[in-house]
Amino acid sequence: MALIVLSLMGTVLSYLAFTVWVPGQQDRYEHYRAAEPCPTRATPREVAARDCLITWHFTVTKAESTFTGKVTAYKATLKDRGDDSWQRVVRFSDSGPLFDKLHRGDEVTATGWRHDIVALSKDGVRQNTSDAPRDEHQGNAAMGVLLVLLAAQSLVFGMARLARPTAYAPFVWEPYGRWLAFSNICVGVGVGAASVWLGIPWWTVLVTVPVVVSTVMVLLLRRERRAAAGGAKVRRQQGSRVSSR
């Protein structure tokens, strides 16, 4: 029953990923691409109504990169030119092309959209911040597919145990359940990351992840069968030697 409940949870999360998460991120990205610069001296109400890009001018008080053990975090602290008490931290996903050129006291131009600073620029060099919407939904789609595959595995294994409480092999953790779970996770994460890096359409992940998982499982099953056949052959040879003696 626990496996079946987990499968239902995974199904719900996957449904939300493809009906809320991915479409919402895509809509946000399209609205950002369509946004135009705000009129000069636009009021906050006009900015919100037009959903436009606003420009601010700040001074850099600190720019630092910190290695967290897995990734490097890049962040810059900004202050308002007319109000030294106002400060804001913006983060970047990498060090270039602008972050490496930022120093204390630099004057920068910030582009704001929906209360977020989405880009900084200085002397013609511009870099998006981590808050800038991106057309990179491959990872989200891969996560949704991964949840579907894990939910299907949990459902099949749980139903097999309910239908045959005393004889539910091979729907067990060792080795097939473990192989399938880790194959799903590794392939989902790997394909999602590779798709983002290569820039291929996010919907291709819907096909790529199941195909790669199936290929990996076929190879593992063939290896297991060869190993089992080799072990049986060795046992037969040992048995024939004992009988001949």
C-alpha cells in the first residue's frame, strides 16, 4: 500500500509539473521577451499595468564569488545612489561577461521586471542575473518524466505484492527494483542537464528519457542473464567433476 500511495503522489506531482510548472515558466519567459522599456518617469502603477522593463542606477558595494563545495555562487551587493541605507543583492549563474569586471564603487545600470533585477550592465557589457526568465524548461520536463517513471514502478511493484503476497518476484528491490530506480534517476538528471546544455527543445525529453531508461534496463538484464548462465555452467562443470570422482 505504501508503494501505491507513493505512485499516486508521484503522479500528482508529475501532473502539476506539466500543467502548472512548465507552462507557467514558459508564459513568464514569453511575457519577459515581449516586455518593452517603460516610459520615462513612469509611476509604479503604470509600470505594473504595462508590465514593462524599468531602469535603475546603482553603485556596487561588493562583488564576491563563494565556492559552496559543489558550485560557485556569484553575487553582487548594490546600493541606491541617493539612499545609502538601501541595499540589494543580485546573483549570477556564472562569472561572465560582466561579473568579473565588477568592483566596489562601480556605477551600473540595472534592468528590472516584475520587482526583480533581471540584468546588470556597465560600459556596454550586459549580463543576466539568476532572476532573469530563461527558455530552459528541459530540466523541468525531465523531472516530470522522472516522476512518472518512478510512479509507474511503485505502482507495478505495489500491485504485484498485493496480488501475490508470497510470490511477487521479480518485482523486488534486488536487483531489478534498484536497477530501475537508479536508472530512472540517473537518466532523468543526465538527459535534463544535457538537454539544457545542448539547447534542444524541452519536449524531446518526453521521448528521450523513457527510451534511454529502456535501453539501460535491457543492457542490464542481458548482463544479468549472461552472468546467471555463466554461473549455471560453472556449477554444472563442478557437478560433473564431483560425479566422475
